[in-house]
Amino acid sequence: MDSLTQITLGAAVCVATMGRRTAPWKAALWGGMAGTLPDLDVFIDHGDPILNMVLHRAETHAPFWLTLFSLPFAALVARLQGEWGHWRRWWLALWLVLVTHALLDAMTVYGTQLALPWTDRPYGMGSIFIIDPLYTLPLLAGVLAVLLTRGSRRGHALNTAGLLLSCTYLAWSVAAQQQVERIARAALVEQGIEARRLLVTPTAFNTVLWRIVAMGSTGDYHEGYRSLLDDGSGITFRRFDGGAALAPELLDIDGVRRIAAFSGGFYKLSEQTGRLRVTDLRMGYEPYYTFNFVVAERRSALRVLPASLHEGERGDVRELLAWTWGRLQGEPLAAPFLTPTQ
């Protein structure tokens, strides 16, 4: 999730766990700091854009390592605050902040390596977008309430209520995702589209309009959208080339293999003006994606390049937001920016 959400979640969790044992501003301050610590791994440069991507949310997001770190961290905080008598409670509060950070990230589609050091498998539920105001605002309101009332019982109650509302919203996102997945699977069968893998994720800032990607067995993929406010059960899917013809040349490249594994198979290969790319299909929309890497170029022969993040066009943001708002309300609008391969 975004930094503001993680800071707010950390503050809310720490305040709720510490209760009235310490000043609410202290709990909110240390909780907010702990809530952002795991994401500091973005400042680690592994020397390659693909490595930087797949090694983000690794050890710093694994509960095993976070648990080990939480013990000296809590002891330091308790000492600095002169509250050694509450160090066990500080440990519980800060441990919960660190672990809930990782678990919340795993609710997004990116991929969080929760099970390190035993496996580097990335986990991503994909039921919530990385920025969702409906999740963040109850947390923020609760933290502000307890701070503005200087730790009153009512303020603590409102903070707890904010946490409960945000958790309820997460549960709703999972239920909505499952409902859309059921509809999508039925629509794919009805249209005779084979789906070897199926991805269902929310569009930006909401859990009403969902994006669906179905990977076929022949290397193509289909993209469609479904709003919870749509009438009927139909979904319009458009087919796109996944670049299967390029696989024999590119799948031996380390970066391509890493993206293929990290994305769970939701990737495409493409070539444009002699530059060959691998693209993670989970984050973005056709044809604009967040993670689009140039890995080789074709001259007289194929030459592998150090991976570079291709910064292409991202489309008209205002047009996309206008389309999202209308489509979210169930309007039968054609998906923007699409050039389907028939």
C-alpha cells in the first residue's frame, strides 16, 4: 500500500495496542515510524531494475525477520521513552505494526515474500488497489480523534472503530473479488475462451470496478472489465498477443525468467523497433503498464542488454479517470486506449 496508508495503519495499531499506558502522540509517532520502516528497502539498489522490483517486499516484509527485529526495536523505544516497565506492551504494539504492514501489502497484487527465509514465493491477494481512500480514511479519522481528544476514552473508541471499519472494508474487497471472479469464469466459458490463469484486480481507488486478465494456453491473453453495478452477467473481453513467438529467444534471459515467476505467469513479451521487452500484466491496463522492461535488442543478431525500465506513454489520465467513473457506475463504455489483436 501507499506510504500514507501504512503510516496511518501503524499509528492506529500502536495507539490501540498501547491503550492509555502511554501518551497517544507517542504511540502514534512510533507506530507511524514503524509502519513505514519495511518500505525503506526501496532505497536499496540491487544494480538492476528487475532485481529492484522482485527483491522489494522481501526480507523487510517477512514476519520471521520482522519478529526478530521487533525485539531490539521495542527495547530501544521503551528506553528512549522512559517506559521500560511497559517494554513488553511496546514490543507487542510494534510487532503488530510491522506484521500488519506486510499482511496489508499482501492484499495488493504486487507480491510480498511473506514466507522468507523458507521460500521466496511472492503472495498477492490482489483484492485492493495500492491507494484506496475508503480504506485509509477511517484509520486517519480514528488516529486524529484520539490525538485531538488527548487520549480520551471516546478518542480511543473512535480509533478502534476506525480499525474495525478498515478491516471490514478489506473483507468486503475479498468478497467482491470472489464474486467478480465467479462471473468472469462463467463469461469466459460462455464465450469459449480458455483461461489457463485468471487475474481479478480492482481498478484505481475503488473496489467496484474490476479488471480481469485471462491468460490462454497459446500465449495470448484477454482483458475485460466488470463493475458490481453492471446489469446482467456479460463481460466484453478483448484478445491480445502475449508474444509466445518470442519466448524461445527471451526465456533464457535471467530477467525475463524472474518477471515470469514473480508475476505468476501474467506477463507478455513484445518487440518494437528492434527493442524486446518483458511486461508485468498485473499492474496497469492495456497497453500501458507500470513495469515494462527492455531486455534485448535485435540488430544483425539478438543482443541481451542490461535490463532497463521502459518509460513509455501512460495515456491521458483525465480520460482514464472519467472512463473509470462512468464505467464504475455501470455505464457500457468501451475500454480506453485499446487496440485489440484479432
